[in-house]
Amino acid sequence: MANSLPNRPLPYGRQFISEADVAAVVASLHADYLTQGPTVGEFEQQFAKYVGAKYAVAVSNGTAALHLCALALNVQPGQRVITTPITFSASANCVRYCGGEVHFADIDPETGLIDLAKVQALLEAHPKGYFTGLIPVDFAGLAVNLEQVRQLADAHGLWIIEDACHAPGGFFVDSQGQEQRCGNGRFAELAIFSFHPVKHIACGEGGMITTNDERLFHHLLRLRTHGITRDPADLVREPDGGWYMEMQELGYNYRLPDLNCALGLSQLARADEGLARRRQLAEQYDAAFANLPGLTVLAPGRPGHAYHLYVVQVADRKGLYDFLKTKQIFAQVHYIPVHRMPYYEGLGWREGDFPLAEEYYAHCLSIPLFPTLTDEEQAYVVACIKEFVSVEG
């Protein structure tokens, strides 16, 4: 079976665009507004309801969401923020956009998540006030225990931005046995999501910020649109006409058009269906790879896992990557540790600073996982991986 090429290339992730999605986008093209219209607010309200937050702000992409969060929390030059080295660089870059300094804490090798014990050690090695905030990442779809993060943050006077780009629909179980959905605002000041095509909900490009803080919500709305407000309650001067508006601070054009929001709404309507299929595929991978010599699975069978990624680890990662490519299977690596990027090395970080993240990187590979992956295609992926591992073993 492993020698029989599939009918289509198999990437690590792929969007699913249904006829309902197409119809929603077409309808939005015939509507009065292509941008700054009512579909934006509807998408925000429905997404907030989905994750259990009070407020949501739609933006142009996940990176813009992170940037606006840092701005809303008033990150200043020289302030220090802690995040994980195993993430997309935007999780750290948002601090640099504001002139802040990024510090890292190593990962838990069993989960790929930031190790909270190492975060605590880092905090306790410095005086209170040395650090300003934390940006934990729900890596691969596995939720960080934000209740524990909140305890650390409160003890050291820190804010929290939850990077939940991988985990809409994901959750962790708190100390009371309650499921806490990623982005619900219960423990973090702000949370962010991405709607890139390989994510659970595709808008082409897009992002969302969720919060339970009304003040932050209104500030984000202003920052998203050039720092401009038309709200009579917020105006500094008396308006001289219906056209009147005020730019009250330096903001950005980070809006998400109605066109993209229409697609997002349609995708959101079947988000649980896609999540259920991801979890089913992950269970099938877990069973196929159980006790397979030469291969380990990152965090198999964890409750609440949203499975944006399915990550395996092997001794010869490049060998497996290249072998799968010959079989029309296009795996990916998530991620090159942020501190090993030339930009961050230019800021003083070096190889060996976070050995567990570096060891994880040396062996990790994300294999195909998306809702339209068929059982037959998944079996083909499994057979190819087993063929490689058996030869290498």
C-alpha cells in the first residue's frame, strides 16, 4: 500500500471549503458592505459565544491580533515578557513591535507546551516587577493550564495573552473539574486566534481577539481602526456634524472585511464537526503508532486537545521528511525554536539556551491532519511512516 501514490498530494494541513462557504461569500459580494459592515459584528458575536468569552474583535490576521493585544496592554520599550521558544515567531515579535524585550522559558518535552515550573523559576530568579507579562501558547491544539498560569501571574503582577491560534474548541480541566475553553477570558486578559487556511476556521486570512474586559474591548476596537472613534461618549470635542470623528491615538488598519467574515461565519457553523473529525483522526494515529519502535507521538490522547497539528518524533527527522515527500506526503516542522532565529540570536540568544526545545525541534514532524483527510489516505500515511521507521530501525 505504501508504494501506491495517493490521488492528491497530502499536506500537513488543508482548508475545507464547502458549497455553503462559497454561497456565503457570494452573498456577501452582493451585500451593501464589503468591509466595515454588519457581518463583522455578527462574526465577532458568534465567535465570542463559541469560546465562551464576553467580547471578540475581528482583525486582519493572528499577528495583528497579537500586536493589538500588546498595544492594548501598553507594552513599553524595555519591558520584559516571557513566552515559549516553540511557537511561530509572531508570539514573540508582538513584544518587539512595541520595543519590549522577549524572554523564553523551556518546554515540557511530554507536551511541547511552555514548562510552568521553568516559568516560575525564571520569575523567582528576578525581583518582582522585572517581568511584565506572559504569552503562553496552546501549541498544536493542546491547551495550557491557564489557571496555573494565572496563579503565577497574580503572584508576580503580570498580565496574560493566551495565544490560542491552534486551539479553537480546545480546553483544559481546572482544579474544580470544570472544562475551561481556550479563549474564554476566565484567566487571561486577552486571547488570540488565527483564521489562516490550515487552521480550524479559515477566512483566507484573519484573526480574532477575545476578552472579558470591556475597557480592553473598546480600546481594541479603536486601535484596530487607526485609533479613530465616532462614539459620542468618547469624543474629546463637541462634534460639528454627522461626519465627525477623532483620531485619539496611533492605531492601525487591522480590520477584517465582511467578505472574510462571511466565510468565517460559515466555517464556524461547522467548527465542532471539523474538530470531532480531527480528534477521530488523532485517535486513529495514536492506535496505529502505539508501541512502534523508533517513533513517539507528542502528547497522545490528551483531554481537550484541539489537534491543529499531529506531531511525531523520530531519530532521523530529515530522512522521514524527505522520504514522505517522495510519497507525495508533505509534512512540516513546527517549529524552529524562536531563539534560534537569526534575528533573536542578534539579540543575544544562543544555541543551548533552551535544550529541551532544541531537542524537540531536532526530531519533530507534523504529519497530515485535516478534516477532509480520508481514512484511506491516513492509512497510506501510516504505512509510509512504518515503512521508513522499520528500515531505519
